[in-house]
Amino acid sequence: MYYILMDLEWNQPLSHRSAQYRRYGSQLMFDIIQIGAVKLNEQMQMVGSFNQYIQPGLYRKLHPRITRITGINQEDLHGALPFTEALERFVSWCGEDFALITWGCDDINVFQQNLDFYLKDDRTMPSVYDLQRLFGMRTAGNTKNRPGLQSAMKYFHILPSIDHPFHSAVDDAYYTAKVIQHMDNPEEVLQMPQTVRELAPAKTSANETSDDLRFTNLAQAIKSRPAREPNCPACGKRLKVPEGYVPLDKHTWRALADCPDHGLVLIDMVLETMRDGKNKVKRKAALSDQQNPAYVKTKHLQWANKVAQLPK
Ligand SMILES: [Zn+2]
């Protein structure tokens, strides 16, 4: 059996207000633009690698953020294969007897969504295993710990090389392979299967969500986990609240959060009085209309000040 370490890069819509996103966003949130993979044999020796750029079929124009992170340019995708053909190439490269492994659990959700959108058949992902979970368990004793690939490299004294820049799918797959090579009993990664999570766009609109919490007062609510770890309204990813909540008025407390994919998110905890006179706290999350880096930075500084001035 071969171990295949896989990494994907994907493009995001230029705007959640774009026509494509509004029409198809609930079916496809991201277009895969690169599949990178490295194949290891059972002795954990590298026996092959795979690198394929993919022409995005829906969100054709590369988001500047994606270019910044991945180094992939519009020209790199010029003449690249469409997803279905790239997939055929990848499937035949993988062969018959393999275990697919990723670092972290985001890739398979995006992969499955691209399969559903482009293939129009019921093809599902083969089992995919999460090396990040195994590493987190070995080093921190639990699988909730989600260390980055670079900290795993540091842990094993794996040095990055200029031949393998970070955040290109094939190079990240290469470093993931390096990490698994350094692990004792690496086959235990097969005990870390992943399940596909449906990528859910926001319910109320592309940019907003609203949930009822079980709290009847704001003081309790803002200390709760839903308040401290809200979800991005666009992708559902769990976010951190770096500063904390600040009262806007008697009924609303607001915090800031940042989604790595969607930017600044405003989280409001709102106290509402129901028709029966009972109170209920709602959590509302909305992407900020303003996303330029200087604005976001200033906003965070302002929030840190406000939180610091709150009475204890
Ligand atoms: Zn997001």
C-alpha cells in the first residue's frame, strides 16, 4: 500500500455579492486550482510526486488574497486542465492501493464539494486520514490541538528549502511527507479517518447568520463558548475573539473576529424579548463591509482599548 500525502489550493469568489456566488455559492464555495501530492511506499520512501494546476470553472478570476498566499498567478492557470480532467489524472496517478492523507481537515470538504459540483455523479472521496490529528495527539495529548505544518516541521527539525516554497500544494504535500517520515509508527495515521463536513454558506444571506442561544442574559452569554468561538458567517469556520465583547447599547454587545478566508467578522450578542415576555440571546455574525487591512487593524486596536476600559 502507498501513503499519499495530498494538499489542495483553491480559489474563492472575488465577492460574495458576485453573480456566480449568489447563484452557485450554496453548491460551490471554492474552486480547486491545484492538487499536489507525494507518494510514499510502506517503508516511507518517496517514490513519486504529483502537481496539477486546475482551471477554475466557476470563480475564474483569482482572488488577490489567493495569489498572495499561494503564489499562484492567473497565468499559471492559463491552459490548465479543467477539474474533471485533472481529477482523472490524479486518480490514475494514485493507483489502486493507497491511503490518502492530509494535514488538517479542510481539504476534503472542499474536494467533496468540487466532486459534487463538477462530476454530476455520486462519486465520493476515498477514505482520507488526518496527520495533523495524529501529530496533535502525540505531542499535546489530544486531537483538538491543531498545530500548523510549520510547527510540526520545527518539532522534527525539518528545515524548509528554497526548492519547496510553502503554500504551494505540492510543496506542502512534500513537507507533510517529511513530517510523516519522522514519526514513529506512522501507520497509526490510519486510525485518524476524516469525515466530510458540508460547507454551509450563511443562512440568512451570503454574509450574515443569526442563531438563538439558550441564555436569558447577556453577561452569561458573552462568556459562553458560542460567544468566544463564533462561526464565520460565510464558511462556518470556528473563529477566535481576540479582544472580547464591548456593549454598543443596553441590548447589544459586539466583538470582532477574523476568518482567514473571509476577513473581519462582526459578532453581536443581542438580547431580545419574546412575545411571552421572556428574554433570549441571539448571536448574529456578519462580514464587515470594510475589509482593507489598515481599517481592520485599527478596528482591532480600538476594540482592545474599549475592552481594557470596561469595568471589571
Ligand atoms: Zn470564513
